[in-house]
Amino acid sequence: MGFESKREEKEIKYAETRIYTDAEVHNYTEEELKSFKVKHDIPDLDELEKGPWPSFVADAKREALHRSKLPKDKMLVAPDVVEDMLGQLQLSFDDGETHWKHGGIVGIMGYGGGVIGRYSDLADKYPSIAHFHTLRVNQPASKFYDTGFLRTICDLWEYRGSGMMNLHGSTGDMVLLGTVTDQLEPIFFELTHVMDQDLGGSGSNLRTPSACIGKARCEFSCYDTQALSYELTNHYQDELHRPAFPYKFKFKFDGCPNGCVASIARSDMSFIGTWRDDIRIDQEAVKAYIAGDFQPNGGAHAGRDWGGFDIEKEVIGLCPTRCMVMEDGILKINNPECTRCMHCINVMPRALRPGLDTGISILCGAKAPILEGAQMSTLIVPFMKAEPPYDNIKEFIEKVWEWWMEEGKNRERLGELIQRKSLPAFLEVLGLPPAPQMVKAPRSNPYIFWKEEDVPGGWDRDIKGYRERHKR
Amino acid sequence: MEELKKAILDFAENSKKSKFYFKDMEKGVQEKFPDAKMREIKKAATALINEGVLIFFSTGSSTMYGLKGRGMTEDPE
Ligand code: SF4
Ligand code: SF4
């Protein structure tokens, strides 16, 4: 079944939504930029512009200059908001502490997420950032935009916000940085009614789900990441907008184990595409790679002369489970031993492809360092089909949430709860059997303890019979 | 629903802190109504939010609830 939108898609026509003229959009020269000075002294920030990497300071200065030249009646937030932000940041560097207050009440009526209240504690000195709220805008699945959409949101944010944005935050949202309380509802109205665009998650919510480009462009994708992301975003609207979780909760969708959205490292629940049949092999194409007719890795490493392609060294010898061999010019894979690492497929995409019986693995519990250090997700469901209406996946999600909401402490991530209560306790709640794939390394985390009911005959044994077989 | 809303308000008015986590509110309500389910409490809390009686407080990473006008102004001190 192909993807179907739940509602008619709206085309945003920039000609109808635009606020600024072309001349206003391109209102300064590179010469002017070179001589432009922001109104505060920012020596440490100037330092950040040096070196080979792009710098947010350079971008912020462009925006500051741009705003200084826009007509004043075409901005509802102070023109010098970017300059004050830079000034306060410099002072934070000098003082070694932040000058943002911690959190706030602001939000959109009825929404418990998507807006993060930010207030300066130096409003006298930097009046334009007395309020400097952040909005998180739910990015479209896989971040497909057209220019009409991007231009419209840029104009909207220039007009009703600071003009500064971060594309994209690590959760995936478009992050709009810095506006005042009075502008929140009007921005929300424009986003939803004109642009057909919702806010994302923040706080103790389901956070904005995020997907790799998946079947839209990538031949490796084992399920439709965009469709699943879209379905769960719609299905769990209440969880996205009305926070009742112990803490944040993230879904991420990778179409294959290459993990382009790094779901395994960055989400409480990672959905990673996989297959349970055999890797498809085109032996003629294997020969063509060996003969040098096709470039390995699609030519990705062709910038240097690495010598001829050596399948033993570059593919077979690097297979982590050593499950590949060449026999009489035929490549063979012992599929039950394959861990689906993708290496061989990445090197020889024209010869090897994922199997056809595809679905997902579900892993749980990744998080950033706050407690116990950073943690990757642990494999919980080795294989599940991922097809609309995804009821099997929803059932799994809801079981996990129910346990976490019941047992989780305030500000405890799912991964921390699993650590505290133990993986077997988690598996028991889910009704899943322990599997070898859940063991990180043999003999290093022997966390499976047998319970009496798991063992045939329980703990009772016939001691007489035993003694007959085993002398003291 | 109305009973749960009242229990939430009682909890919010009597809580020592002006902001509290959902879980603490849930426990407070369940002291009076031990059978109240999390989903029902959430629905009642959402209704109070929509009526403008309760408010959300967010640091960006986690969210708390509070009673409008009690101890919190829009701008945190
Ligand atoms: S994770 Fe896999 S399917 Fe998704 S874009 Fe990356 S390589 Fe393609
Ligand atoms: S996917 Fe990885 S584990 Fe599987 S055969 Fe290829 S290299 Fe080996």
C-alpha cells in the first residue's frame, strides 16, 4: 500500500505569502558586511569566526546587518535583537554563567510543548531580548521542503521574531530562536492556518518524531520511514502536545542499519529497518566489482588512489561476523550469522541488496549523558513487520509507555528506568523472551536469571535419584 | 470528570510548591480516588488547562503544571 496523506496537502505559494520585497531580502553588500560592527563589544565571539568551520557568529552578524537595514515598520520584534543576543552571550562568556532564566510559562493555548519560554536576567542592559522565546516547528518527515515553504517561514520569522533560526535542532525540528510573548499566538495562527504546519514537542512530551529519507530516495530502506513517522505523529498528537510523561520521549526512524538519523544513539525508541531473509546477491555484479568495472562504495572514496578493489580485504575480511566466503568465484553468505551491519551492501550496492522480507528492529533506551553517562539503545524486538496501519507497533509503544509512566520517576528517561529495574523486568512487562541479540558481549552482562516457573520441575529435585547418579 | 478536576484543584491549591510534576499531581488525585486512571487524570488536567485554570511551566526539557496566579508569574524570577 502506498503512502496516503490524511488530508489534502496544501501548496504554499510564496507570491501570496511573502512579506518582503526582493530588494528587502537582499539588502546589504559583502563590502558593507566587512565593515559592519554590532553595537556591543564581542571579542570572544569574533574569535569564534576564525578557523575553518562555519560559525553561528558570522551568520548572526549577517542577520544583524540585514535587520538594521529593513524598514522598521516591517518588524514586530526589535531590529537590534540579534545584536543584544550577541552582547549577552559575550557577557556570559566573561562571567562564566548564563544570563537566561530557567524556563517559563509561555505557550500556545492548550499546548504543553513547542514553545520554550526564555527571559534575560539583564533586561535593562539588553532590552530587546527581555523575552526571547523559542518555537519548535515540527519538520516534515525526512525534511522535505519546497522553497515556497522555506521562504514563507523565513519571512514570517523575520516579521514576528528575531529572524534567527536553527535548522535543525537535534530532535529534528526547525528551531525558531527569539520572539516576544505577544507574538506567540499570531505566529501559531500563521503556522497552522496559513502554512498547515504544526509545532513540535518539547518538555515532558513525545518529541517530534524524526525519519531518515527512507524510501523516498534510498534504495536501502527496509520500510517506509516517512509513512511510519507521519502515522505515529498523527496518532500520538495528545502525547506530542499535552505533557504527562515523566520526561522527554523520542522516536526516530532509520530505514536500514546505516542509521542516517542515528536513532540508536538519540532516541528512547529506535526503529531500524532490517530483513529476515537472505541478502540478495547478483554474482555477475560481484564479478564486475572484482574486475574493476564498478567503483566500490559508489565512488564515495574515489578522491584518492587506493589501488584496485580487493574483495577479500575490503569486504569479506571486514565482515564483523565472518560470515562471507568466496568459493570458486562465487560469493557466499551464511545468512543466519549475518548481523545486518550493511558493510558489504554499502561497498557493493550493485551486487548486494537487503532481503525482501523486510521490517524493523526496535531498540529502546538511548539518551544523552545527564545520569549514568550517554547510552545507546538496546535491542528489544529483533524483528517486526512495519506495514500500515502499524497496529503491532502501536501496541508495543503503548505497553512501554504504560510501564514507564507507572514506574518512571520524575525526569527519568526510559533507558535509566530499564537500568534501574533491569532488562529482564522490562522484558517481562512486554511479554518478550530474552534473546541472544540482547547480550552486548558474552559473559560480560549475564543479567538473565531463571525463575522457578521458567524451569521444568521448578527448584524441587529428586535428591535420591541425583545421588544415585552423582556420588558425594 | 468534574470530581477529578476538583481533586486536581485541591492538590494544586494545597501543594507546597507552586509548580509540580504530572506524576505528583496524579498521586495526589489518587489519594482521594484510588481507582482514577492516569488517562482520566490527564483528560481532567487538559480540560483545566483549556479553561485557563491550570498552566504549563516548561524549562524546555521537562514540563510541570501550576495553578494560574499562584506563586508564578509569566516571567520566572
Ligand atoms: S538509514 Fe538507511 S535507508 Fe535511511 S537514508 Fe540512511 S542508508 Fe538510506
Ligand atoms: S551485512 Fe555485515 S554482517 Fe552481514 S554479510 Fe554483510 S558485512 Fe557481513
